[in-house]
Amino acid sequence: METTVEATNKKNKIAPIIAGVLFLIIIAFIVNKVIHGMNYEETDNAQLEANIVPVSSRISSFVEKIYVQDNQFVKKGDTLVVLNPSDFAIRVKQAELAFANAQAQLGVIGSNTKTATVNASAVSSNILTTKANAEAAKVRLWKSNQEYERYGKLLQLQSVTQQQFDAVKAEKETAEKLLTVAESQLSAAREQSSASQSQASSVGSQMKPAEILAQQRAEEVNFAKLNLSYTVILAPEDGYVSKKNIQIGQLLSPGQTLMYIVNSDDIWTVANFKETQLEKMKVGQEVDVEVDAYSGLKLKGKVESIQSATGNKFSLIPADNASGNFVKVVQRVPVKITFDSKDLKNKALKSGMNCTVSVHVK
């Protein structure tokens, strides 16, 4: 009987102690939450993000080879897919032949221009010769006229014979005819020079269009080679192949997405905080991030930027509060949080994973 009473007394003593301990624990938990709430802004509306680059075809062709599988790691510049290059190789050859033809035409025009220029120079030199001949003929005629007048006076005085006078007269007439011929030659040379200059100018005017055509053909060669290079699709950056949706023999269209490359080395978090949580939040504040997939894993980060509009403004059907059906809803604003690259090393984090974010606002 005494043993039962003692046991009852012990229970009566332990119960208040246990209740007191539980009360202290609850008080400590509440105080901790209050202190945490005063110094942190927290949300579980957050996901990990990464650069996800779509790999697309720039040309229309058939898939010839595929070198990667889903979830395979690739490095920037690795060959992912090879398309059939036959059509594009032919176009390169056609463009090269057209370029060679344009260069040949340019060479012919250049040669013709040079020849026309040389001919024009020769004709110009001929003008100088014919002009000199005409001047000489004028001098000869002047001298012959002087002799003719002098011998005419001497003949009247019978100081010279009729034969001598006739010889002087013949020389005068010859000089007149030679001057006429020289002037005709000079006029013809001038006309020929004008024609040759016009021809040289006409041939020379063809050079610029020929040069432009040759340049155009050269660019067509570059464009054809560029399209040929697109038949080999390379990895745009390091990462893992995801959502591959092509098969060998498939006809691709320009802009068609073949797969995605996920760069898991560059991970950040976008946390959607309520607008009422942003009052004390600033760029550069420290952040604690807990990833749901890994219990106990806590990453350190910082606030890199705060979006300038709420997420609702970018939704497919944004709320229109002016429509008359107004219901006040607390809006959320995306906040970008980046990590120290050392914290991400050897961490198997995936884009889209949920996480809980706590920002040190004090």
C-alpha cells in the first residue's frame, strides 16, 4: 500500500516538471519564430533555375547521324547531329563556279579597259603629230605666199624668168594643198581621239558593276558555305542533353527544336515573395536556401535582383481590377538569388527543384 502511495507521489511530482519543460520548449519555439520573423523574410514558393538552351536546326534537311542520347553530358562544340549535306555541297559548287565566272568577266573588262586606255593615249599622241604637221604646213604656205608675191613683183620688172615664177607658184599651190590635208588629218585625229576616249570611258564604266557582281558572287559562296556548315549541329555550351525528340531520317524545318542543353553548373533560385515581404528587402542581402530534395543541405546565397513587376503582369491572362470584379489578392514578386560557385560544387542540383528561401533583412 505504501509503495502505491509513493509511486503516486512521484508521478505527481514528475508531471509538473514535464509540463514545465514542454511549456519552456513551446515558449522557446515561439520566441525563436518571433526573432526569426523579425530578422528574416521566408518563402517556400521558390525553385532552382538554370540556363536551358534550345538546340534548333537552321536549315531544312534530313537527319543523317545522331551522336548523343538523353541526359548525356556534352561540352561546348561537341557534334550533336549531322544533317544530309548533299544539296548544300552542290550549292557551294554552283556558287563557286558563278564566282569564278564573275572574276573572269572582271578580268576581261579590265583588259578591255586597259586596251582602250592605251588606244586613247596613242590617238592623243597622234593628235600632237598631226597638229605639228598642220603647223608646219601653215609655215610652209606662209613662206610660199611670201615667195609668190616677191617673184610676182620681180617678174613685172623682168628680173626673174617666167619659169622661176611658175616654180614658186607651184610651190605655193602645193603648200596650200598640204595645209588642207594636214588640217583634215588633224580634224580626223581629234574625232578619233574623242571616239577612243568615249570608248575607254564606256569600257571603264563597266568595271564598277563587274566588281560589285564579283563581290556579290563571293558573298553567295560564303552564304552557301555557311549553310553547309549548318548541316553539323554543335553543342552551344556545356551541359546535359534533355528532351531529345529527333530520329534518323527525319526531315527538319528551319527553327525546329531538336533538344535542350541544361547547364547545371550555373544554378540560381527565383523566389516569389509576397509584396508585403519586400519592404526591407534589398539587393546584396544574404540568403539561406534549403533544397527540398536534400534534407539538411543549406546553401548560402545573396539577393542579386528584384523584378520590376509582379508575376501576375506576365501571366497569360493578367488580372484586370478595373473590370468591376475586384478581389484584392496579395501579389508575388520574383526575386533572383545567386549562389557561391563553391557551394554548388559536387551538388546534384536540378533545375525546377523546390526550395525554401530565407533572406536576412536585418
